[in-house]
Amino acid sequence: MFAPVSLNALSNHGFDSLIDVRSPAEFAEDHLPGALNLPVLNDEERARVGTIYKQQSPFRARKIGAALVFRNAATHIETALADRDGGWRPLVYCWRGGQRSGSFSWMLREIGWRADTLEGGYKTFRRFVTDLLYETPLPYRLVQLGGYTGTGKTALLHRLHHLGVQIIDLEGLARHRGSLLGRLDEPQPGQKAFESALATALVSLDPARPVLLEAESSRIGDLALPPTLWCAMKEAPWIVVDAPLEARAGYLARVYHSVLADHIELKNKLEPLRQHRGHTVVNRWMDLIDARDHLALCRALAHEHYDPAYDKSVRKHAPRVAARIESSDLSETALDAASQRIAAAFQRIESAPAGASVIRPTTAAL
């Protein structure tokens, strides 16, 4: 029985494969990152066995369940696991490390594979995640990358990662660009799955070094930022990227090209903003969509929707600005240069003693 004492120990489990034998619905809601789903009971079978357990007898439920488990396990051995050699060492888990994972790992060991089970199953993993994101202060120094929508913050974040800066890509984990037009083609994960990915990403980082992440509100699309992360973000210093409105409009038109091309869906996204921005403003946006003037539309959205929302958030949270990075345009060359300047500002923050102020006296207020 594998009994990790922390999320970091579980993330570095050392097994060849991670096998989740829960039902597909359980797996879809959330699972350990990198796990392969080989259900020993499918959704219908799990419901059937549970009903027999409650309405007839636990013995009859276990007998029927065992037949289903071993039948399904045999199928997995003949298909998904057919190419595994004799030295394969998998870690198997179910909901709480009980009969489903125990039965499957027993069969694997009888074959000769070095299978083990996760003590406490998925519930052990979930407890580690909630402890990190809900119960204790995060052991990381965070720095936020702020700036108006369209300043290329996500692109800059990935450039900074290649420059050796520790980052967390919240929008990537949430599968959402974090703005009105930001929903991607693929659906967002559920809240639990988002938290699992976030916690796993966090424990892979060096807590002795600061972590850069994009400034966000408390929600990204349909997902809420967990409380310990949100509390740490509110206390984090900012590096702010500034760029002219025209440059930002051009950048938005490039980044959101596919979204802007779907005029019907675009209008549906903008329609609810009538109650916030008024009919006159939204009607003008609709006219720009009909005219296929995407650049003018992005300019209007930035000036009349994104920027006021950003200004309101800044007034509310009053971030501590450690550095401002100005870029006259947002071409690939300009983003490369900006990332170098951000990395230098980040280095100053990283080298400052813990608890020391990183606010430069000459920094202008937002």
C-alpha cells in the first residue's frame, strides 16, 4: 500500500503508470493528473451494485460486483494493458482505496506486475489539494503581471517561462482567456479538476523563488480561484504592462480572430452587456460587427468595456506596483523586448530580501 504524506510525495510517486479504476463519470469529474481510466465498474454497473447493496443485501451486491469487476479487468488486460512487459509497475486507485482498486491490483500482481494501491484512494489526493488551496497559506511569493486587456500578458508570460521565470498559467489551466471573448473551443474543466491541475502545478515549483502569474479577477470564466491563492494574489506586487489603445486593438483583433469571425456567436456574447454598457453603446458594437470592422470593434470594446472594468478592479484592490513596462507596439519583436524588461524587473523582486518593499518611489500610481 502506497501511503504518501504530502501532495508533493504523491506527485512524485515513481510508478510507471497511474491507473484510475473508478467509473467514467467519477473520472470525468476529477482525477489525479496523468491517470489512465480503466474502470472496473462502468457508470450503470456502479449504480446497479449500489442499489442492490442498499435495497437487497451487501453480500449479493459484493457477489455481483466481483463478477463485474473481474470481467471488466480481464478486458483491460487483453486490450489497454496488452503491451505491458513483466517489469511494469502501476499504482492503482479508486474512490477511497477499497475493493475496486484492491481487486484490480491483486489481479495485476497475480499476473506478475508490481502493482500497488494508493492508500485512501482519490480521497487522499483530494484532501491534499484542499489543504493546499483552502486550509493553509500558500508557501509561495507571488508577483502579478497586470495591464489592460490586449497588452499581450499571456504571450509575455510564456516568453518569461522560457527565460527561466517561474510561472503559473491560470488561464491555461482554466482553459479560458479570462475575458468576455475568452472562452476557448474546448469546454472549461470542472472546479475540482481545475483545482487539481492548479495544485499539481504549484507543488512542482520551487517555494524559495517567486512565481509570476497573470493578474485575474476572483473568477476565470465559470471557475473560482481557490481562497488561499486569491488571498496571496491580493497581497502580491504587480508588474504592469502599458501599451497604447491602437496597439492593443490590433493585438486583440489578431488573438481573437476566430472569435470575431463568428458574427452570430459574437453578437450573442455581447448582447448581455446592454444592462452594463447601455443600448447605444452595444448597438454601435453590433453595427461594427455587421460592417466586419474587427479592428474598430476591438478598439471600442477595449475603450468602452475592458478598460473601465479593469480600472474599477484596480481602484477596488489598489495593487502595489513594483514596475511599469511600456511598449509602443505589440509585435512579436516588441513582445520579446518587453519580456526581457519584465524579467529584469522580476529579478529585482526575486533578489529583494523577504518582506522588503519592492515598490519603487518613482513608480506612478495606476
